[in-house]
Amino acid sequence: MLELRPSCECCDTELPPDAPNAMICTFECTFCKDCVDNRLQGVCPNCSGNFSPRPVRPTSALKKFPASTVRVHNPAGC
């Protein structure tokens, strides 16, 4: 199950579970679409992988399987 991290690792923008602009790599590194496109040029700074849009977890499933509250913020890696 995906963690659904709450923010962009680069700019710390809020990315709630239903955020249409959340992007992830295969290791679930999480960034906003703006950082992926304009700062990272589509390459994850942590694993060198590419990004895909993060799936949206239905609200009904969030009660049983909540999103992560752990923020990962590493502006130096951007």
C-alpha cells in the first residue's frame, strides 16, 4: 500500500491524498508536478528514476488505510 506522503520533498507544498499534482517514483519519493517538471526535469534526485502521477486513494478507504503524516523535506536535494 502506498504511503501517500503529505508534501513535496523539494518545496514542501501540501499534497493531500487527493492531490492531482502529486508525483511519485518507484520508491515513493513524492514531489509536486511543478518541481518534477521545472526543477528535477523528470528525474528523481534520490534514485534517478522517473515519475508517475500518484494514485488517489478513495475517501472511504482513507478511514481504514490513512495517508502518512510523516513529512520528508530535503530542499538541498533539489
